[in-house]
Amino acid sequence: MDRAQDPLDEVANEQAKRRWTIVDVAQRAGVSVGTASKALNGRGSLRPETRSRVVRVAQELGFEPNALAQSLLSGRTFTVGLLTTDSFGRFSIPVMLGAEEALGEGKVSVFLCDSRGDPERERRYLRMMLSRRVDGIIVAARRVESRPPVGKGLPVPVVYAMTRSEDRQDLSVLPDDEGGGQAAVEHLTSLGRRRIGHLTGPERFEAARRRAAGAQAVLAGAGLEFAGGQVFYGAWSEAWGREGTAALLEREPEVDAIFCGSDQIGRGVADALRESGRRVPDDVALVGFDNWEVMAEACRPPLTTVDPNLGEVGRVAARELLAAIEGGTAGGVRTVACRLVLRASTVAPEPAGERVAAGKGRARG
Amino acid sequence: MDRAQDPLDEVANEQAKRRWTIVDVAQRAGVSVGTASKALNGRGSLRPETRSRVVRVAQELGFEPNALAQSLLSGRTFTVGLLTTDSFGRFSIPVMLGAEEALGEGKVSVFLCDSRGDPERERRYLRMMLSRRVDGIIVAARRVESRPPVGKGLPVPVVYAMTRSEDRQDLSVLPDDEGGGQAAVEHLTSLGRRRIGHLTGPERFEAARRRAAGAQAVLAGAGLEFAGGQVFYGAWSEAWGREGTAALLEREPEVDAIFCGSDQIGRGVADALRESGRRVPDDVALVGFDNWEVMAEACRPPLTTVDPNLGEVGRVAARELLAAIEGGTAGGVRTVACRLVLRASTVAPEPAGERVAAGKGRARG
DNA sequence: TTGAAAGCGCTAACAT
DNA sequence: ATGTTAGCGCTTTCAA
């Protein structure tokens, strides 16, 4: 029972530079380390007085348990690896943000690894994560395109976000591009538009094809076809939005709505329409995709667009990963619904900011 | 010397699910754990044959040393915390990317923590990092504005990137906004422009004021003043670019160049100029700030702009942190030079892509 | 050249 | 109710 001296003095003395161990806490509280551990973790049965004394000493010292020692013992690190393949592209960022959010709530920390699409670097990072004993791994990417699995027979669960593993056993979480395309065109038809064109990115992108398929399905259901008789595949750029508009107008001058595969394309289209003397939305209504706010809001007029809910994709991926860590593991593709964000390119602006309408989404793919 | 059975069989049997410890390696190699450790780390003196046998077994097993155990012993985790306060804004991302890059090369892993500017969350993350025994911390933010230090007397070094700690003892790494402003205006004067206006963000931003100060200094050196007789402070938006252009043109219709405080403002200015019947760059040359490529390149015409080298800011912060971890610690503000990226808004487009000119920067602030 | 043993900080049995 | 001890996986003395 030798309480050497007042704990606070010592703290001041040592300038809080030294890191206290549970032994220090135990000594100063006049108990054994075992007792101190129980007191701090609320386990075992202790006299309330003892418990509170230990806790108080720990607080005064600013004691933080060494997570390394805890993990070494428990086998759990409460840490996951976030492996992104595309240098935090515009799409992987919100996904990562959502994942970090969902994990942070659960006191799980995130190791950030950016492989820049370099397989060698990816292997290095993977080794590093496993060496650090992460409890699980999220693989994020910008494109929904498939990719080879990050490894097989790994000792920890892996979830793919915004990308799809070629191995059907793996779990992938993606936005529902098809549902997004449906929502966009349903909105346009509900406004009474009948000559609806579609300008989008390169055909080789799954996302472009799926959005077009969703749009097509709704058109077919209404007995319509794409204005201009085809999907105008091109590039994900404003420039293509402008060029594509010219091409579309040539084929179908009476077009009264355009569904754009991205907000950038949408901006280009808006500029081209204005410069061709057409009014948006009066003559031609416009819907974009991405809800890239800085783009959509700077558009003239501000662009109604499909928000792929990337943050939610990340959150779902994180939750699925946590579930897998706890034991449950189901593979397949999990799809997150898109949501339509209404702005002035399709509807008269309202006094109170933007409006949101739920998009079509499937619970499981 | 009982090599139980062929290691590979065992690997296959156990499906690589079990994680091998150095004990497993030692057993299968027929040596003690101490010897195995030496063999794997290239320390001590061992018979070459022994060393290679151990290494081979480890490889066959796919053995990865448990970093937790290593760190517990060594007191070093080769881990740093990256605390960002603004949800990976457009500015903190490249900084983080650069930091991650510089650290990754040195085999240091990054804990990603996004406090969203919430001080409570920030404290939680800080505790978590310290508990996980990070070797150091980088605090990143989007604004160059000062902020209270993340804590005092912390047991690990801290470096601030893209933000400045109020405590002068701390080390902060920032882009050289003033040098950037200088570079922009020097470029314009070198083109023979004399009536140079400046449209920028809100005056309360240090960055805006510093860029303006740099610009002003160069103008004064050339015996000039800002066209319109003042800096036009406003907002960081395209809309302000358009409005500000109108205001500037009213005061000074003969303006022949505009330095814009951001690329978004620059885009707005370009649109407004074009719609007022002026040609860029023939009538009015334009320089932006940020080199936000998707903005600058989509501008019509593409925008010459000042690149604040955010990636370099992150890399420098990371290197400074590593140095501080190794022992050296100097406080103060470290400044990273900007660079001018030439595009068609000031110069005739060249066949081979963009051109780059070095900006003015001070080595130390 | 190799082995045995101590110990990093912590928790969980098992004693007392 | 509290103390003692073993051990997580590894590295590093110190002995052999």
C-alpha cells in the first residue's frame, strides 16, 4: 500500500511524455495489475471504492491502454484495411468516407492504402495489412467494372465496394445503375416528355450500359424509343456533351428531353442547348447522373440528376464487412438504390432548395 | 530434427486459414524460435544452410510476422495517424494522397481519421491513435486558416498540413499562396497586359488575402494597380465569377487580364466574358488558381492556372513528420512553391499538351 | 552456431 | 474482493 506520492505531481514531473502502463496505474492505486485491469474494464467483482479509485488514478495519469498488447492477446485489432485502387478518384472518395463513417461509429479504425492500380503495390499493401492483423479488408475502386479478387483463401473477410470481384463467392457492393437509369427516364416521362435522348460515356463501361438498359426498359414500357434511334455513347466529358448534342439534334431536332450519363456530360449538353437557342427545361428537360454537386449546381440551369448514393455504398460495404468479421459470410452482389435529385433543369425552381425523390433499387442482385 | 511432414501438405490441409507463428516456422525448420527470428531478420550469425532453410519454410508457409508483437516489443509501430478535419474536401485529398505516398514508400502505414470538424470526434480519434501507438500524427485540413493545436505535450510529434497551428512551436506545411499570386501576375505582365483585375473569394480567407498580396506586390513593382482600383472579393463560385466580371467591366471596360482566385471563379469569368462579346485570351487573358483539372480543362478556353502543389504539401508534411519521429523537431511554417500551368486562356495552345512554368516560392517562412 | 529465457503490456484463469 | 500467474508472438540478451 505504498502510494509513492500524489499522482498529479508525477504527471507534471514527467511532462506526460512517458506513457503509463497498467502497472503504473495499479501501483499508484495500491492494487495489483489484475485488479486494475478488472476495474478499468468493468469486469470481475470489485469493491466500488476500489474500482473508482483505480479509474480516478488512470484518468489523472491520462492512461491509455496499449491497443497492441490488447490485440495481441485477443486476436482482434478492431482495424480494417481500406484498399483503394484509383488514387481516391472522385468516386472512391465518398465510398471511403461512408465506410470510414460506418466503421468509426463502431470504434474500428481504418488503414488507408492506395495502390494506384499497381498490382505490385497492391500485393505489398495486402501483405502489410495481414501483417498488421486487420480484421477485414474493403477493396474500393472507381469503376464498377469487374476485377480479379485481391487474393484467395485470405485469413480475413474481404468486401468489394464500387467494384466487382470476378469471383462470385466474394461480396461486392455497387450502386444500382440500372435503377438509376429507370428513375431518370420515369421522371422525364412523368413530366410528359416523349422524345427522350440519351447521351452517355463509352460503351465499354458497365455503368454506361446498365444505365442505358434501365432507361430503355422504361421507354419500352411506355411504348417509346430513344430519340435519335440509339444511345449516343461517347466520353465522360463536357466536350462530348456539346458534340453529342449536335449529333442528337441533327437526327432528332424535336427532342424534348435528354438523359445524360454523367453530370459533366449534362453541363456540356446544357451549354450546347442554350447556344442553339433552346431553353432548359421549357424546350428540353435534362437529367444528369452522379449528383456531383459542384458540377450539377454550377450547371445553367442547375441540373436534376441521379445520385448514386456512394456514401451509402461505402456504409453498406463496411457493415457487410463487420458482419462477415462476426461470422456471417454471404457472397454475391449487393446493390444500393440511387435517388433522384430535382433541380431546375427539369422542374421550376422551388423556394426551399432542392427536392429529392426516391429512386428505383433492388435489394439484392 | 523431426520435420513432422512436408510443409506444403500442411499448408494445403489447413487451407491457409490458420496463421503461422514463428514457432511453427521454427518447428518445421527444426530450430529454436530464437534462431528462426535471427534467420528471418538477417541478424546474428547462423550457418547459411540453416538460414536458407528457415527462410524457405517461412515462404512455403506464407508466414507473415505479427506486427503487433513486433511493435509491442520495439515500441515502434511504423504507423501514423492522418487526421483530416473536413471530410476529404477537394483540397485535403491531394494532401492526403501525397502524405500516403511519401509514407508508404517508407513502409509506414496510415490510419485514416475524419473528424468532420467536430472537436468531440477529433478528441476520440486522437485518443484512439495514441492508444494504437502511432509514431506520429498529420493534421490535414482544407483551409489554410489557423486552428488550435490538436493537443499539447503529446507523446508523439504532430505536423499540420494545409492548415496552421496557432502554436508557433508546431510545424505547419502550407502552399505559398503569396508566391502563387506573384507568379500569376508576373505571367500576365510578361504577356504585356497592363489592366489586370483580380476577382477572388471572401476576404476573410487568409488564402485569398495572401494571393491578392502577392499579385499586388508584382503590380506595384511594375508601377500598376489593380484594374477597377480594388480587389473584388466575393465567393469561391462560378456565379461570383460571372457577377464579379460584370462589376469589374463596369468600373474598367478596358481590362485586358483577370487573375481569378480560384478555377471556379475563372470559369464563371470566362463564360461572362464570352457572353459579353470579348475573346479570351485575345481581348482578356485569364489566370485561375488551384489547377482543379476537371474545372480548368473544361473551361472555354482551358484555363491557365496556379497549381498549389497540394500533393507536394502532403509529401513534405510526411517527410517532416518522419524526421520528427527520428528525433529532429523544428517548429514554424514550411511553405511549398506553387507552379503555373499554362493553357489557352493566356497563350496560344501548343500541339503538345500543357506547359508548366515554375512558380515563385520561398523555401522557409 | 544455436538454444533457453526474459519481457514488451495486457487479460483471464485460478488462487487466496 | 483481490492477488498471482501464464501466455499472446516476437526479439534479444546471455549461456552453452
